[in-house]
Amino acid sequence: MLTSLESNDYITPNPVIFTADTDIFDAIHTLLERKVSGGTVVNENNEVIGVISELDCLKAIINTGYYSQGGGVVADFMYSGDIDFMDNNSNIVDAAQRLINTGHRRMPIQQNGKFVGQISARSLLRAFKDSVAEHEAGERGDLGD
């Protein structure tokens, strides 16, 4: 039942994105306001150049508060190494397994080298919840066949 649902149906709408020159405190404010634990960093060509997480932002806070080195920009704290991307043609079981195996809460999706969205653990949980609700409704005859 679940393996037929495609993950691209659950791409996070309006994901949090930043540019490398976003002030780190503006990024922290955005993460807190949007109630997410990280975002994707893109360049002027909409190519993924990094990811930034709450933990990365905590490093910025520690540098400011403890080491008195003051703020900075997202580029100073983001992860820009070997970024894992989600295949947008995955089914939700494969996508969930990939997040579990990598330990990521979200993964960016790109097509032709351009950022098109992300899959998150939250969006996949929503997919599983929707699938179970649909299955239960079908068993009760609530689908109006």
C-alpha cells in the first residue's frame, strides 16, 4: 500500500532557503519563526551550495556569546561538504529509509542542478498519516465509491 505513494507528492511547500550572505541572526530568526530545524542554502543560480541547521546556528551563538567573535553570515556556519540529495522520484518508503540511514531531517531535491524543493521527515510522516487515514476510510466505505 505505502510503496505506491511518490515522495514528490510530499515535497515541502515553500521550504526555508537562505543565501550564503544571509546574516546568521536573520537565519536564526527565520528558523525560529518558521518552526523548522534547518534550511537549504542556494546561490544566485538557485543551485544548492549548503545546508544550515539549528546546531550550526548554535555554533554562531556560542562564538558570539562565549568567544565574543560576533555574528557572521550563513556561509560562515553552513555545511557545504558532500550534500545528500533526495531523488524526487522515490516512493515515500524509500525516501523515509534514506532519511533514516543518513540521519538527516530533510534533504534538498534538485532537477538539472537547480533546487526545486525538499523532502522532510515531517512531510513523510504526513504522507504516512494520510495513507493510513485513506486506507481506514476505504475499509469503512467512506470514500464514496
